[in-house]
Amino acid sequence: MNVQFLDMKAPYLELKEELDAAYRRVMDSGWYILGQEVESFEAEFAAYCGTKYCIGVGNGLDALHLIVRAMGIGTLDEVIVPANTYIASWLGVSCAGAKPVPVEPDENTYNINPLLIEAAITERTKAIMAVHLYGQPADMDAINAIAKQYNLKVIEDGAQAHGAKYKGKRVGSLGDAAGFSFYPTKNLAANGDGGAVTTNDADLADRIRLMRNYGSRVKYENEIQGFNSRLDELQAALLRVKLAKLDEWNLRRTKLAEIYLNNLATETLPFVPEWAEPVWHLFVIRQSQRDTLQQHLHQAGISTLIHYPIPPHLSTAYTGGKWHINSFPITEKLAQQVLSIPISPHITNEEVSRVCDTLKKFNVAKGLVA
Ligand SMILES: *Cc1c(COP(=O)(O)O)cnc(C)c1O
């Protein structure tokens, strides 16, 4: 039996009746954009995150882009971003016309290293973007303290961390605004594209609400030059069913992560700070002979992925940024060494044990572990 990296149909099969009912409810309603389902999901997700407002948008990138823009950040402005992240975090800044300024990660948590942020601040810096990578919350107190000192906004990228907690508080409620993605592989997943912004800032929420809908509050009255980026009724209805299940599914991930943490014989396991309650979007190990290991696991029928093989600063999309190899050595080393092994609410303890056994055999044979 092969171990799949992620079975995207499994959540549907588990909740088939409720999801089918939600689908029929929307189809029967005859109303498909900006209606009751989106409003209800927004209220439910805001309550879940512990924020006053939630605005459903088209996808995670738009959520970040609209936040940056609604904060009045644009041309000539700079936003500090993690060097080690998915490129969408940077693109959210670039879409608004501002410049992403990368900062290296902490070598243990892989999240932005707060100790290195101050050196990257200039007169043009307007905000810091914290990404809760792999489902592990970033060190928000340290980030917020620097932001306060320099009068900067704090944006969370929660696309991989729905439900994760930092010192008991949910991500999405820890900065000025947060962007979420409901892409089908995420912990809270739509059956298509979707995204949301959470915030406690009434003015910011109002601006994003305008921007997602052509700059219009009243039909055919356009206050600003807006965009079209709306979470649709069907996705919202499906997400409401899955939101009710999110804590249970995150708990299953946590139990599987515990098996890995206790049994996996590898060079470097994920590190969890005492203040973090991660939701294990990905379980990422590090290994010096990463490509050989990946090949070995593949031959044993175990699928793995690399998050991410090319850091944003070395991608062709950002060649204009004048970065080069060795600009961000920690990020580049991670790109060489990280390997994501299967974790999801729908894989079994047996599958996880098989991954542990196969990996151990490889590492014992290589003399990498005893
Ligand atoms: C998935 C993801 C995004 C973008 O979300 P989309 O819905 O695909 O646009 C942004 N940031 C991070 C960290 C992500 O993992």
C-alpha cells in the first residue's frame, strides 16, 4: 500500500452528507455571490479566530494584497517579509506596488527571526508580515514589540495555520490584520479557491469590503477603483461545514505529529517553542542527503514534497531584486534540506508508522542515526 501525500477527496467522503446538503442549499437558493452563506461564514470564522471582522475574498494572495493596499501601503513603501516562505507572501506586497524586504528565519522554527528585523527597517518600512509557516505560529510578541517601537503595521499570513495558537490566542487575531487561504490543500479547505481577511480594525475591514467588490457599497455606486475578489456562496457554504470540523481535524494532525516526534529517526525534527500550539499543516524534517532520501521513500511507495525548493529571492519572478545565491544563506540551506512527509487528518497511524520504519532503515544504513 502506497502512502499518499494528501488525499483531497477524503474530507469530502467523511462529510459527504453535510457537504452535499450545503451544495444543494446554495444551488436551490438561486443566489451565488455575496449572500447569506458568505455573511454567515464570515461571522463564524471571525468568532473562531477571535476577531471582530472577517471578509471573505477570492483567495489567499488577494487577502494579503488587499490588506497591504487597504493599509495605504504602495509605491516606494517597504514591507518586511520572511525570506523563508511561499512566494505568495511576497506577491501580496508586490501586487500593491510595495517592495518586499526579506529577513532570514530562525534556524529552529523556520519562521522569521525577530532579532534580525530591526536591521532591515528603513524610513520607507510600513509593515512587517509574519508568516505562520507549516502551521507553526511566528513569535508574535517579539514582532509586535518591534512594530510598536517603529510605528509599523503587522500583517499575519495565516494561510497554513488556521486554528494554530500563540500563547493561547488564535492566529488571525495577533496583528493588525491577517490573510487566510482556503486552497484545497490547506487545513481549512474549500473545493476551489477561497480566502479571507480577519481584523479588529473597523476602518480597514470597511475598505477591504469595498475593494473586494469593485469599490462599491451600493450597486452601481463606485467609491474607489476596486477589484473583483469575492468568496462565493458555494465555497462559503462548504467551508461552514468544514469549519465545524477544523479543531477535530487539527487534533488528528497533532496526534500524528506526536507519533512522528517520538519515533522518527532523522537528523532534524520540527522544533515547537513552549508558547506554540501548531496545527501541522506540514510535517517538515531536515536531512543533509535530502534528495537521496526522497528517492528512497518514493521507491518504498511513500510520497513526499519539498516546501519550497526555490526561495522567492532566487525565483525568476524576483530577479529584479538584485538578490543572488548566498543573499540569504539560512533560507537557501533550508531549501536544500527540507522534506515534507505525509500528515493529514485522513492518513492512518499505520501509514505514519510505515513512514517511520522506512525512514529509520535508510538512516541506519547511511550511519546517520544509531
Ligand atoms: C497558500 C498560501 C498562500 C496563498 O493562498 P492562495 O489561496 O493559493 O492564493 C499565501 N501564503 C502562504 C504561506 C500559503 O501557503
